[in-house]
Amino acid sequence: MKKKTNYWVGGLMLLGLFFILITGWSVFTAGRGVSSVVDPHYYDHGLKYNDTLIERRAAGTMAWNAVLALESRQVTVRLTDGGTGPVTGCRGQITLHMTTEDSRIPVSFELHESAPGVYSLVLPANIEGTVPAELKLGRDSMIFRRNILLNIKSRG
């Protein structure tokens, strides 16, 4: 008499092995790092959210307006008040959020007043591409802050 072969046991074992392999791969992939779309400093930004809203409201009441120009590697910011007069005597800074494979590294540059209400700087030659940045200009207890996106083209 011929004995019947039961394939269910082998099939269930293969299915269990497949499930264990997929689960192991998922855990390994999740443990290697997060997507570059995720902000690694989301908690810090959440804590600063109310401060940012207060600063935006204050900038609105100050009626300061910034016009930013990027020509070659020269960044120029013209800061005016509500009456279109230049705002002088500010300290300025642009923080570039340079993207690496796993994170964003903030790199700050000081803006210098080259004319009344005109603040500028020349970016280093090794920076290129589309770079998110934060512009800060302040005087006394007033701070003007704006998130910007710079499109820095390479020479050539």
C-alpha cells in the first residue's frame, strides 16, 4: 500500500520561515535610520513653535519687509520698515541646513551691513544646489525671521 505524502506541514513551515525573514528584514531596515524626509529635530522645532508664532506677529506689527536676492554666490537682503525706509543697525545671520546622507547639519553665516538697510554675504564655493535656510535679522529685542530656500548654482 502506498503512503500518502502530506505537503501541508512543509508548506506551513515554509510560510513561517518566509514570515520570519520578512519580519527580520523590516526590523533591520527600520533600525538603520530614518528617511531624509523626516526631520530629526522635530521635538526641538515643536518646542520653538510658539516662539516662532510670537516672532512672526511681532514682525507683522513692526511691518519689516525683507527682499532677498541671490546673484552668483552673493546673498543680499534689503530690510525696510512699513514706510519703506531702510532698517539699519541689525545683526543678521543665515543658517543653511546642509543635507547629508542621514541628517541635516546647520551651518551659519553672518550678514554684514554694506549700506543702510542692505545686509550681504558671499557664500563659499563648496555650497551648491537647493538648500533650505533660515534668515534672522534683529535689532534691540526685535527679531525678523524667515525660512527660505536658496537655489545655488554651481559655476560652469
